[in-house]
Amino acid sequence: LDPPAMVAESVSSLTIADAFIAAGESSAPTPPRPALPRRFICSFPDCNANYSKAWKLDAHLCKHTGERPFVCDYEGCGKAFIRDYHLNRHILTHTGEKPFVCAANGCDQKFNTKSNLKKHFERKHENQQKQYIF
């Protein structure tokens, strides 16, 4: 049997935290905080949903009513969303703006969402972080 391969971390490797910092974030996502009391309760029959924030209940209620209060006003579009965050993210498809820039060495790719940047980084650059020694 051959001994298992050892993995050495590269000192100059780029991490996901570095990518978040380069994208304008102060750091990588923080661990979850202790749960807040869930005092916003759905009033629909047979629904036991409850939330710690009013905006989360508002978004949930839209699922019952079908309401989508945030409508795209670009000509010919008319897509509607439950949350303003989703509308703002959608508008980037019209403007072509890509505010999230990959911070990996030699990579100049830009993305319209932080999640797309994260996926790109994990697929294209995370493997470059490790050097395998046999």
C-alpha cells in the first residue's frame, strides 16, 4: 500500500474570504447568530409559519396571496417579485452591470451577483489553492 497523499496549503493561495473582500464585502459570511424570538406569525389557516422579522412574514404572505409588489418598470419587461432585493438583482440583467469582480490572480471576470462570483471562484480557482505532494 502506498502512503496517503499529503496536502500542503499554499501560503499565497487566494481564499473565498479574499474574493468576498475584493468584491466590496468586509469579510466572508459570518456564522449564524442565536435565533431571535419568532413573534411574526402567519394568520392563514393551517399555516404554522412564524418569523423573527416582519419583512420575512410579509414575503411569506405573498406566497399565500400570489401578490408580487415589486415590478420591473423596464419597457416590455413587467416581471414582478416578492422582495425588492430580487427586483434589484433582476434589474442588473437590463443594465448589464456586473459589480462583483473575481480577485484571483490574472482573472478579470465580473458577475452580476455575489452567488455567481462564489460559484465561479469555487469551480475555477479553489483547486488552485492546494498543492498535492506525493
